[in-house]
Amino acid sequence: IHMGAELDWEMFSWWKGNWNLGINQGYPTMGLGARFAFFNLDLAYYAEELGTDDFPSKSERLVMEMSLEF
């Protein structure tokens, strides 16, 4: 099961972004996206279950992506 919500915001046409919150496999997910002129920044955190029912194992990720748009 995965549930979440996203809130988009815009200050100007060249400055906008979004906030994300959710839950996936019982673990929280979070994210932030920001667009400032030609610069993009995305941050995300999520976790997922990798193990079996007898030996549960959680894999956590914190991801940052930066890019330039031309």
C-alpha cells in the first residue's frame, strides 16, 4: 500500500516547487522539489522492506538531485 499527498507552490513563474509526504509499506516517505530559474533541486527520503516475514530488513534511501535546465 502506498498513500501520499503533494502540495505544489509557486512564488513566480521562475520560482516554484513542491512538498511531498506519504507512506509506503508502513514507512514514511518525504520529498522536496524546488525550481529556481534554470536550477532544479530535488530531495527525497524513502524506505522499503527487503527481507522476508521471518527476517525483515529495511532499506533506507536519502537522495539529492541537482540539475540545470537549458
